[in-house]
Amino acid sequence: MMKNTLLIVILAMSFHSNAQLADGSTAPDFTLDDIVDSNTYNLYSYLDQGKTCFVEIFAAHCPGCWNYHQAETMKNMYNTYGPNGTDEVMVFALEYDQYNFYDAFIGIGPAWVTAGDWLDGTPYPIFQVEGADRTVFDDYNVNFYPVVYMVCPNKSLKRVSTSLNTQQLYDGISDCSFLSVDEEVLEGKVHLDPNNNLIIENYEDVQSIEITNMQGQLVRSIAEVNAGSISLENLETGVYLFLLNTKNGATVKRFQVN
């Protein structure tokens, strides 16, 4: 009995040790058809547009997957920051169960087939991945679910916890900035006031500022910072990345300009 228990533990450890791609890996591309309207979606085409993509892999029968689905984290992410929101992100959901029929996606069937209606109220594409397309699961080394990857426009990926809420996930998108910035090196606070003025405390420490849109285009460059308030009234409404070069290094801030 003890030997069998030990074997199960070892297998479980082995299972999880190979259960994900390493953070920073290049995300494998995929092209799949949505189960609802058969529209075709390609991951890299969205990354090439400068969007951050969230790839959720789930199974229709999986209770943990269903609980995550009901938390509506991806739904809120898509509605707020997707094509009908600020248009910064895209969400894809890939269903892992093999040989599922359409009924499994709408909650018809026993518990070992489906946990509920996955399509009702879901605004982002869901893919019934069958046949040759299932190589995507080998590419992503899928051994458990649910699993969610954040894929940056530069095609690098990072696995994100399903315990994070929508705001926490959105805040984490700064990892996809055009520079890799791990620490806050600017002393003091940086924020936008209600009149779209960039307010910088300890502005004397800032040497220059570069403002980039979510497509990676430089929209404004400030070579010298000589005031603690900078007007952004000429910027169009949208989300921007602010690269602040300081005496101690660089930091990136993300702001919504209204």
C-alpha cells in the first residue's frame, strides 16, 4: 500500500513538472475555428497588431474549469479591454476534451461530459479542438487544466494564476511593455490628473519621456523634463505606455488618456 502511494506521489510530481511551458518561451502559433460561428482566428495575427492575448485551456467536464468560467475573469477582460473595449487584448478559449459534441458546450450531458453551458454569455471565441488541430496541446505541453497563458506582442508567454482577478491580470500586462522593467526605479509618484496632465513628483530625477501607443508606435518624445506637470491634451483617447528614463534606470507606466 505504501509503495503504491509513493508511486502515485512520484507520478503526480512528474506530471506537474512537465505541465507547462517555461515563462518567457515563444508561444506556439495556432489557427482555429470558433465553435459558434466557425470564424477563423490566428494567434499571431493579433500579436502582430500589438495586442496581448490570453489563451485559456479548459475541459468541458472539468469542475475547476467551470468555477473559473463562472468567475467571469476572462469575460470581464474581453469586455473591458478587448475589441469592444479599449482594444488592447484578445481572449481565446481552447477546449481539451476529445470527441466532444456541441451538446457538451451548451451543458447537455452527464457530469463526466459537461459541467455547464460554456457558450451562454461568452463574448470571446471558444474552440472545439479536434483532429489534426490537437497538436496545439502538444505545442503548449498541456497536462492539466484549467491553464491560462498571457502572450505578449513579442510572442513570449507567461503562465498566469487562475486566482487573479481581471484587474490584477490587466495590471500584469505591463510585463509585455517594449522594455523589460522588473522594478520601480523612479522615486515618487507618477499619475494623470483629471485634466490629462502627467504629474511627476521628483521630476528632477526624470531625464526624458517616451510615450508609445499599444501598437508599439512612438507618439511623443520629451527630451527634457523641466516641470512636474506635462499636458497630454494633444493625445487621442486611448491607453499608452510611458517610458520614463531616470538617473537610476527606466520604468514604464500605463495610463488611460481620456
